[in-house]
Amino acid sequence: MTLSSDCILYYALSESGVRGRATEGKVELHERDGLIVYDRFGMRNEYLSGERLRSWSVIRDGIPVPGWSHVMPEDAFRLTDHQEGIGEGT
């Protein structure tokens, strides 16, 4: 899935709990490795991929994309400051 200003990856890192978002590159969902993030040049971003992510959700046009989220309870209301319902259905 290609990221853009309309399709945004929101995330919280496992170790630090730092939250952020990505609007460039692409993401792929793998059963074994979890979410894999690639930069705009197609290189895997190890910092934002797999086990490095505690919580994540892909939001398209302000709505969570079904099946494209894994949000831990402690991040459900903190992952983004302005998205509602991000923790629902995950």
C-alpha cells in the first residue's frame, strides 16, 4: 500500500513508545514479519518495521483501513491526537 497525505501510517515504537506518522513510501503486511515499511526509494526502513513497532494503523481519508492495524490498548487513544476510533476493530 502506497503512503501519501491521504494514506498515512501512524505508529508507536516498541522500545521508546515514541509516536509518529509516515506519509511517504509504502507498507506491506506479512503474516510472519508484521508490517514492513519501505522508504520512497523502495528501501526497507528497519527502524519502522516488524518488531520495532508496538502499535500501528494505516488511515486512508481519515478512516482506518480494515485489516491494516495492530493497536495495543495503551496506545489506542494516544496513537494520534486527532483520529477517532483508531483502536476500534483491531
